[in-house]
Amino acid sequence: MDSVGSELPAQRTPLADAAETGLKIVVVGGFGVGKTTLVHSVSEIRPLNTEELMTQAGVGVDETSGVDGKTTTTVAFDFGRISLNERMVLYLFGAPGQKRFWFLWDRLFSGTLGAVVLVDTRRMDDSWYAIDRLEHHGTPFVVAVNRFDHDTTYSLDEIRQALALPPHVPMVDCDARIRTSSKNVLITLVDHLRTMALAREATA
């Protein structure tokens, strides 16, 4: 497996003076699905994160089945940045996955262009809340299945059926640890947003 570090840019450049348009994308999903990993793998800057050590206080409160080895958790959000060109910048926000922090999501969705719902096939039920909130806000989204260690337990069609996703919602496999794979997820979202914009223009 390629390491994340081997794919990161050798030099992290500052934001260009010509940058004038910021686009906001939110990455959501259940606890331990890989949201922090995705933001870190694709960001051109050193990401801001709010990860804290998990303590005994969370025992019996946080559902950790399927991610028993996880020792840290995001308590606010992750933040990364990608320069699309000299004038346009993509800002990435990774939402906290634990249920007790879900009250932060509605604020994070404010001003969001689109979202990525990251899915772990070991804990697919955790995806329902993310999808519900995005649909409630009318926020366009794509679904990315984070294939931990090449997990092929379920096909994309089976996952689409399990999550009751309509045909127009794009789905893609990914490995959040690998930069090129995470970039492909964001490209899928941008293509989806462009298709939706063109469809609105055609019917205007």
C-alpha cells in the first residue's frame, strides 16, 4: 500500500495573492470512517485538526465497534485547502463523527457548495444521519466508500441499495490514505456540481 507521505507535495506553497474565490466542501460520515485521513491526504497545507485522545469518559457513550483500535477523535472539525487555480481555492472541512458532536454539523453546512459522505462498510448505519442532514439542507453530495485494506464485502450497487440512494447521487470507491484516490473523490463531487448547474441552466 502506498503511503500518504510519499504522495504529498514536496513543498507546501502559500496561498496565491490572486486567490479571490473560496469554495467550501464538507466531508461527513460516521465515527472512525476516515474523514480526518482524507482531509490530511489531499490538503496542500498542513491541515488544522482538533483530534484529542479518547478517554474513559467516552466509554458507554461512544459506539466504537468496528474501530476498536482507534485512540483519537475529532472534537470540532478538520480543515484543509486545495488551490484549484490562481484565483479559486477549495476549502475542506471534516466534520466530527461521534453522535455527541453532530450538533456542530448544521453550522458546518452553512455556505457549503457540496459534500462528501464517507462510508465504512463495517458501519454503514452511521451514514444515515449524514445523508439525512444533507438532504434536509438541500446540499448536493457524493458518496465515497472508504475501502479499508481493499475491502470488497459489498459492491457499490449493494451499498446504494442499502442506503436507499437515488440513481443521480454519484458513488465511488476510495482509499482515504492515498492522495490520488482522495483527489478523485473531490473531482467526482465537482463534476456532479457542474452537471447539476448545467441542468439548471438548461431548464431556466
